[in-house]
Amino acid sequence: MSDASIDALIDGLADDLEPVKPRRLLFGSLWVAAGWLIGAAGLLWLLGMRHDLAAGAMMAPLPMLAFWLIVALGLSAAWSALRMGLPGVGRDYSGWRWAGLASLALPLTAIFMGFGDSHGAIEAMKPQNGLRCTIDGLIAGLGVGAALFCWLKASAPTSPTRAGWVIGIAAGAAGATIVALHCSSGDMVHIAFWHGLAVGLSGVAGRIVLPRWLRW
């Protein structure tokens, strides 16, 4: 192939190129924050805030600890998902796993507390005493899940499977934190099982449903 032909080929390929606006984490973060706030506003408007917070008091220590552990998991998973939408090779997206390991303190605490009061633990795990919290958590987290899905859909992450997991976990954790603002239960078995179940189910749903839609 002559030099003229090569130049013509390059010119032809270059004619179709357009500048791409760089993606900024700030915009994605604002989407996630908006999804979180909309979910919280909707749930609290429909169901109301837990009585202690509504009265200006604070949560009991253990529910408050559970709340902030789940917040940390949601934020770290959302941040990892946002970073998956940026171009780059060899990025580390595993930071959310450390928050996930820390949040395992919740089920472990619930297990040990259940040993001391097995009857109370069985009662707390009955569907009529907590299934509504799981359902509310799944619904409340949809805003965060939608924001992260739209962010990653436009960038086609290198690992759609991992992206699906992280989106689901971030959405479930966001929903669980929102439910904690409504649910007045201070029982750690209830919180670890029913609130935590929203995180787990959302993560599994993200893994099963989303990867096929995150590919170009």
C-alpha cells in the first residue's frame, strides 16, 4: 500500500471521530445522592420517621452503629461503581469489600445475641415481624440503583458481572439505611436479618439482571 493510500485511509477514519466530553465523578455522585434523597423522602413521606428521631432524640447505640456500618457499605459500593465508569486500565475497585467485611459485624452480633435469647431471635425472624422492612428497603434503594445503572450503561464497564454486584449492593444498602430511619425496632436480630436481607437480595438481583444490559 502506498503512502498516499495510507494517508487517505487515516483521513477517512479520522473523519468519523468526534471529541468525547470527559466524565466527571462529581456528576455521577450527584445522581447517586439525588437517588438516595428521593428514596428517603418518598419512604418517610408515605410511612413516617421512627418515633425517637421524630421526637428529636437519638437512636439507641446498637441500631446507630448498624446504621452507620450500612451507610459505609452503601457509600463505598456506590463509589466503586462510579469509578468503574471511568476509562482506565488496572483500576482497583475492591474498596467496598472492606466495608462489606466490617458490616459482617451485624450478623455476628445478632447470632451471639440470639444465643442469649433464642425465643426473641425466632420471633424477630418471623416474616410478619420484618418482611415489610425488606420490601421497603428494596423499593427505597431503586433510585440509587437507577442512578448507578445509567452512569455505567453509558460507559460499558470492563466487568459487567462485577458492576451488577456492586450496583445491587449499593442500592440495597441505600434502601436499608432509609428503612432504618422509619423502622423503630432496636432488635439487632431484626436489623441484621431483615434490613441486611434487602442488601443481599438487591446484590443478587443486580448480579442476575444487570450484566446483560451493561454491555454495548
